[in-house]
Amino acid sequence: MDPGALGKAGSKVEDSGANRKISGDSPASQATSNAPASANDTVELTSSAKLLERLDKTLSALPVIDNQRVGEVKAAIENGNYEIDADAIADAMIRFEQSLGD
């Protein structure tokens, strides 16, 4: 919606029991309102914002780097004892790809 269209349509805003006409041409209509928020004001997040919020919560619940495990893997690689389970990696990649479709 064109931001100026609201004011040009002559919409009215209730403020402390008094009606005010909003004009898209006045400088005051382009400034942010200092009126307190109404108890009936609502905000609705987009699906992308909800997804980001879930991702943020998931990531914040994960532990920070496990230095002990990193050291163990590093030592195993250096010693030639680190075995790669290609089937487990492929299964994990498939599960990950499927989870992206949810």
C-alpha cells in the first residue's frame, strides 16, 4: 500500500477520545507519532520472521564448542585412527535436506 494513500483517503485516528484527520500532505503526517500505543495494537510476524525466531532459539540452546571432543577428533586424524562412516554422513545429509522442506 502506498504510504501516502492512507492520509489521502481521509482516514481518522482516535487519540484520547478525540478524532484527528490524517493528511498525507502535512509534514506532521510524515513524522513518527508520539501518541502512546493502544491496548488493542497488535503485531503479526511473517513466516520468515517466525522461522528466524525458531532458529535463534534452537541455536542458543546448543552448547558452545566442545573443546575436548575437538581435541579427540584432531588427535585421531593426526594418528590415522579417524574412521569416516559414509553411510551415517549420507543419512544425516538426507535428514537435514528433508528438515528444510518442513
